[in-house]
Amino acid sequence: MAIRISPITPMHAYNIFILTRLRSYFFLITGIAILSISGCSSSEKKSREEYEPDTKEIEEVSGSNAVFEIAKLEQENSMYSVESDTTILYWLDNMPAELSGFTKCNVFALNVLKRAGYKTPDENCLTSDMFDTSLYTDVFPVAGVNQIDVAEPGDLIVWNGHVIIFEKIVSAGGDEYALGWWAGTRQEDNGNNIQNNVCYGKYPLDGDFIIRRPVRKKN
């Protein structure tokens, strides 16, 4: 028995075209949504290399602020790893987000602030949003622009694409660095100061940056 093959009419071809385009738009929108949650550049400039702090520097600041204690605890959380499928956004009522393959500097910083008892935005907040000095002035007001000398322990140093939690200024090789915590390192985990793509180290102060000062919640 011969099998009859129905010809593809212009209407069928149009429907196939529309379905294909809709599917493409779905994946595009999904990708944009994921990027808009992570909001952290995974391709830092080559000059922005992190350096492991020496033992003396660690002992001087360890445990001096609740923010740093929480940062250390969060560093042990595997959800900040690039390979982790699901990341929990504490500041958005523990909303789960699918961020596999993306770095999470903004997520790490905001999660730490939330756990440490500081105010956080009531919406998704990208590093580009943090870099906008007109936004979130009631949550973490701007304390300075390209002025590292005004930074205090627990401040956020924000570039347009990256954010770190500042502890103090350190010097190495005649250059100044910010000692602090951040997710989204280019270095491999070493079981020491880098775990789950979260780094505790020195970060170069190149490029334009702003200093934001988190506000603690009232009891």
C-alpha cells in the first residue's frame, strides 16, 4: 500500500515558521532572564587579578564584623559555584534561581548583607544597578566615587560589572588593593581562600568604582 504524503500548504509552512520563531524567542528570553538575575561579569579584565592575602592579614580582620563572618560561612555554600544549578536569593524571600554557568557576585554580596542584618533592595539588583548612584540610596547610600580612602569595613565596592565586600586597604608591590570577599573569581578553587567560586583576597582598585555603605536594619 502506498503511503500518501500530504503536501505542505502555505498555511502549514507559516505555522512552522511561527513556532520556530517562538521557540527561539523563548530561549532568548530565558537566557536574558538568567543574565538579569546574576548581573555579574564573568570576564574580568586581565589586570584585575586577585591575590591570596598572607596569614597576618587574615588574622587582623577575621571575625571583626558580622558581615565577614557571614561571608566566610557563605563561601562554604556550593550554590555559588558556577556549576550549581540552583542559587537561592535570600533577599528576595529565598527565591530559587537557575544560574548554572554564571558567576554570582551580586547574589553573594546581597545574600551576605541579608543574613548579616542589613537592608537589601526589595527587587532584583544587578551590579549595573548598584553602580547607578541614583538608585538604592536608602539601602546602601553612596559614600564615595573613586575614593578608596573613604571606604569602611563592610562597604561594597562596585564596578559596572562586579562588586566586592570591602574589609581594608592593603599594599603589595607598591600598589594598593582592597582586601575583601567576592564571588565570580577567575581563579580555580584551592580549598583555602577560594572555595565555590568565592574568593577572599586582594582586588586591584583600577577602573571607575563607587563605594556603597550598607545600612543595618533597626531592631
